Amino acid sequence: MADIKVAIIGGTGVYNQSLLENEKEITVDTRFGTVKMNQGEYQGRTVYFMARHGGGHSVPPHLVNYRANITALKKLEVNAVIATAAVGTLRKSMPPGSRVVIDQFIDFTKNRVPTFYEGEEGYVVHTDFSEPYCSEVREAVFRAGKKLGQEVIDGGCYICAEGPRFETPAEIMMMEKWGGDLVGMTNVPEVVLAREAGLCYATIALPTNYAAGISATPLTHEEVLEEMERGKPHLDQLLATSLLEIKAKHSCHCNEAGLNFKV
């Protein structure tokens, strides 16, 4: 097995990875700030684990240093990134407890820096997003799910809200009419920056509750954590198997978008 590097970005409820061996904390300095993460090994592969919100969920979604996080992974020369994201669901076909490998997103954020390219060097970069998530990393997750006998839903549209508040029923109704399936607070600009940096990146969305106006009860962060805790053992298995399914050589075109990116 080739010695490749895979990064896991853990969202809400995913603050560690028990699968790692020889684990240690590392610090990576970037032009956007310093990033802490854990480095370890799993069956011959180098694995980096990053808790998006910090180990104690101390960083709210709108203040995550997405540019530093992605730059750090690029600096470490990772081959692929698998992210997790706890989400609310708008669809009965994607109930709480399911796993969805999303294939589209809609950006409903308002105050985040959405790009690495702000014209500093006198040119503008327009990145293609016809296929926002890496097809090969997505396929690796599907193969892993099949091996484990876990159902993994192929495709879904993630709408990213600003947060940290939950959405209103009126917003959810609007999002449903837009064609959204799931709603969360972190996938954008993370997915955008990953593509701009030329990283092979995919997200496993984890529905924890029905969205506002669909849920019969008020939404709470506690119910999100409880659902994530229930599903974490199976999620850990899926992540571990997925990273082994990632190929050393990719035929996708994700890296082409990062030709202008500088760490």
C-alpha cells in the first residue's frame, strides 16, 4: 500500500479519532494563522485529524479559520480530505442517523471570506465548481460503506447558513424550494477553499435532526451531540475504511484548480 496522506476534518461531535496509532499533536504555521491538529498512522497511511471547532467545540462556525485550516493541509501535502458535517435535514429520505455524501452546495453565508484570491497580485481567479466535491474521494466512501454494510446515500444538496443560530421555519421553507436537502453551517467556504488549493475533498453529511418547521420540537445543540454520539462508532468505522479505499493516484482534476495557489 502506498504511503499516502489523508486528512479528516471532524465537525460537531467528531473531536477525535480512536483509529490513529502513534498519535501526536502538531502545529502548522500558515500566512492565515497557526493550526493545531493531530498526526498519526493507520495501516501504513499517514492520517491528520483536525477538529474544525476545536477539541471542546470552542470555535463557532462563522469564526472558524477556514483559510488557515486548508492552507495547513496543503502545506502538509495531503493527498485527500474527508470532512464530516452534522446537519439538519429537510427530507424524509435523509432521516436523522443517515449518512449522505453530498454532491452540491448552495452558499447562504453572509460575512465569511469566501476565497484565497482577492486580487493581491493583480489578477482574478474564477474556479470552476461544476463538480464541487472530488468524485474519487466520494467513490472511496461508497466502497467503504459497501464493505461495511452501511447505507451511504449518494448525493444531496447542502445549504450552508451563517449560524451560529439555527434557521427559521421560513428560511427552511425557502431552502426547500431552492432544492436544498440538508442545512449546516460549515461546509462553505471550506469546500471552496479546498478546491482553490487543489485538494481532493469530499464531505460526509450526518443528519442529526429535522430542520425548523419540520421538527416537532425546538432545535437544540444537545440533540445534535446526542445523535452524533450514538452514531460515532459506525462513523469511525466508515472513516477508517474510507481512507484505506483512497487511491494513491487520482484521475480527477481537483489539483488543476490549485495551480495558482501558494502556501
